Amino acid sequence: MPNTVRSDNRKLEFLQTALELFYEKGYENTTIQDIIDHLGVSKGAFYHYFKSKEDVIVAIARGYTDRAVNIMETIISRPDLSAVDKLNEILKSVNEFKFREREWRSKFRGAIKNEENFKLHNKMIHLMKQDAISLFRELIDSGVEEGAIGDPVNSLEMADFFLNTIFSLNMAVDELENGLYDNNNKLDFQEFEIQLVNKVRFYEVMLERVLQLKVGAIDMQTPYMIRFKGKE
């Protein structure tokens, strides 16, 4: 086995083990020594791959966001789709991805759910924005050229606004989802679905207006239901 393959496998072992420990004990309560002890390796082996515990959690998040960004890149490179079709396909495909990765997402959110990890959570969002913003700028520019999207004045700022809006929606949806599992204020799925549709519908209309799209051009309700129910 080539050394690079062994190295990649060992790094993956560190990441998988760390995520399980972060989920079980909480990120702030897990030490580097815990990870080392669980794998039965030396400190030198850990520091061969990572500089710190935060470096580990960032690498865990980066693996997930890289896969999501690859989905976006593939869709945006398709010559057979219009800009609006690409936008809708991204919304659908990324939410399908989140449905497939729902166990990972649950563990990761559980690992950093404490308020003291707020800065860490924001860092993850910033990293994903860095990777995705140029893709959405390209999508917006092509939509303007096609005449489907109105002149945004500054497509980079519009891409940034769009991503911030989507991240805001995702955080609101995650908070709503928590109500399904909150024993003190538990939602039944029917009520959850009503609230989800109402929330997503607001963002859907708002983004159509900001992007100066035709009414009904964006479908966000179907993709967000996919995240929780999968493909019907």
C-alpha cells in the first residue's frame, strides 16, 4: 500500500474517532489525549496531521463542506441548464446530500452545540462561504447575461448576500428541527411541516424579489422537505 494511502487512512481514522468523541463528550470536554488514547497511538502521530484540537474539528467540517461544494461545482459547470435551473438544482441536490448525511450532521451539531462554540460555528460558515461565493457569483453573472436575473449592481455582493440568507435560513430550520426532539416543547411532525413550509416560503419569495426573478422561479419548499423526508 502506498504511503499516501496509509497516511490518508490514518488521518481519516483520527477524524472519525474525534467526531465520535466530540459527539459523546462535547467538543470542549474532549482532549487531544482522549483521541490519542482511543486510537492507541502516540502524540507524535497526532501532531503529524494536526496542530491542535481546533484543527481537527475544522478538518472534519472541511470534509463535509468540500463534498457539498463539489456538488455545486458539478451543477454550475453543466451547459444544458439555465442559471435559474442551476440554482434550483443546487438547492435540491444539496438538501438531498444533507438528507444522506443526516447522521453526520446530527453528530457534528451535537458536538459543538454549546454557546461557547459559537465562534467555532461561525468559522465553519466562513470557510464554506470562501469556497462557494465565487460559484454563486458566476451563477448570478450568467443569469444576468441570460436576462433571467436583474442587474445586481455588484454580483460579488449579491452572492455574499445570497449565501448569508441561505445560512440564516438553515440556522432557523435547524432550530425548528430541534423542536421535534425537545421534550419540553415537542412539535409533532405535522406542525413542524407547516412551520417549515411557512418559513421557507418567506425566504423563497424574498430571494425571488431580490434577484428580480419571475414569481415562482425558485422552488425552495421541495428541497427543504427532502432534507427531512428524503425523496418520496
